[in-house]
Amino acid sequence: MKDPLALARRLDAVDYLVDDGLAMALFLALKLGKPLLLEGEPGVGKTTAAKALARALDTPLIRLQCYEGLTAGEALYEWNYQRQLLAIRLAEAQHTPLTDADLFSAEFLQERPILRAVRHPGPVPPVLLIDEIDRADDEFEALLLEFLGEAGITIPELGTYTASTPPVVVLTSNRSRELHDALRRRCLYHWIEYPQPGRAAEIVRRAVPGAAEPLIRTATEFVGGVRGLELDKAPGMAEVIDWVAALSVLGATDLAADDARWTIGAIAKTPDDRAAVATALGTHQESQL
Ligand SMILES: Nc1ncnc2c1ncn2[C@@H]1O[C@H](COP(=O)(O)OP(=O)(O)OP(=O)(O)O)[C@@H](O)[C@H]1O
Ligand SMILES: [Mg+2]
């Protein structure tokens, strides 16, 4: 991959469309081997960026979904207690004593996503997606620092594993809480904006191939405008895609159709938003008469 443009083309080939800023951020993350922290409103394509990168590089995607209460045992590694117990019983039955070193050996280690990424044999590095890091407790971030800084994990009983082919690491956050400076410092950073109307239309065109051209254009423009209203939940790209898919199934070719009103639940997800979007749609339809 010689430059950001070449990467953008590869991503385009797997239907992920980037602007220059995101192409540069992803390119640098690859070339410098640094983790990339992606932030942006819901539905701007943060999670899909990592998935698309894995497909574009033709390499496995290893995914860690973060949530409140996520522990090291679920994210890094865990000892297989049941197998250890069995080994102890067996050893007792055979009168062959087991030492701690026997029990805490690689044989009894269970890989979780981060250790799996560190131990990936290569030659092409995997893409590790640490999705929605802001949902994990802030202590969890501290567990990641060694890995993010050195592409390694220290297991007290076994020593340090360092990746021979360091994974491409993408972290995402919705900013539901502030992340620690220590974590930010170890990452490159990019804020993903909503796509411009032209790119947004192209994203929808690829996702809903049968949709009529005027429907794609007016729906993406309308949703772009609706994001400027004070909504509880601004619609992202997934919502536009759902809306156009719904209208297309119903045979609509543009937003003038009555069906636009009946399918508003695809883009407005609370009673207040529904009312606000319905009003905006009414104004839009009148202006088309
Ligand atoms: N640049 C893009 N190219 C192609 N598809 C895109 C792009 N951006 C968003 N999408 C589409 O929009 C949808 C939502 O994207 P995604 O789930 O990645 O958003 P997100 O930022 O992770 O949202 P959340 O914060 O809610 O998790 C997906 O269906 C994805 O295919
Ligand atoms: Mg996501």
C-alpha cells in the first residue's frame, strides 16, 4: 500500500467509502503500526471502518466488544480452571505431584481477543477492533496500556508475549465518557464526520442496489438536513440505508410518496423525533408540489 489513495481504493472495492482525512488516518495507522482511535457520532461508520480494513487487507478481524464490567479474563486471557482441576485430579490418582509451573503453563491458557491478536502468526497482521471502549469501566483502559504501547502482554506466570506481527488496532468510542490521556497518548486519533451528500448517496447506492436514483438523492439530502434539528437521536448512515431500503421495497421512487411518512420509524426513534421529522417531511413534500 503505497499511499492513502491506494488504501482508499482498496476500501472502495469492499464498499467502504472514505474521505481524505480518514484515508490518511488509516494509512498512517498501518504504516506507523500505531493504534487508531476513531470517534464520531453514532452511525458514521466507526465499527465498519475496522471491518472494511480487515477485508481490504484480506486478513482476519478479531473483535472485542466493550461493555460495563468487562474484565481482563474476557479481553486478554484466562486460566482454564476446569482443565487445571482435572489435571490435579489425574495427577493425584497417578501419584505424580504437579507444581505451579505445570499448572500455569501455556497448555492451560485460554486466549481472549487481545492475546489472540498478539499471538497471531502472521505474516499479514490481523485487524483488532476494540469497539466502544467508552462503555468499559475506566479501570479497563489501564489494562490496555501495555498492549497499546508495546504490542505485548505480560502474564505474570509465563512472562511477556510480544507480537511478532503487531496487529492493526482500531479503537472506537462514542464519547459517552472521557478517555484517559494515557490511552489517547498511545493512539493516533481521527474524528469521523457524517459523509457529505455525494458520498452519503454513494454509500446508500451500494447498500441498496435496486433503489431509484431520485429516492437515494432526496432521502440522503433530507436526512442530512434533519440532523440539524434538535433530535434525541440524530439518524446515522444505517438509518438512511434502512429508510431507503424500506421505501424501495414499497416501490417508492422519491420522497413525495405517502410511504415516506409511514416509514419514518426507520430514521426517527423516539416520539419527539418522530413528530419533528414528520413536520420536516411535510414541509419538504409541500416544497416539491
Ligand atoms: N463510509 C462508509 N462507507 C460505507 N458504509 C458506511 C460508511 N459509513 C457508514 N456506513 C454504513 O453505515 C452503517 C453504520 O455504520 P457503523 O455501524 O460502522 O457506525 P458506528 O459509527 O460504528 O455507529 P455506533 O457508534 O452506533 O456503533 C453500516 O451499515 C455501514 O455499512
Ligand atoms: Mg459501532
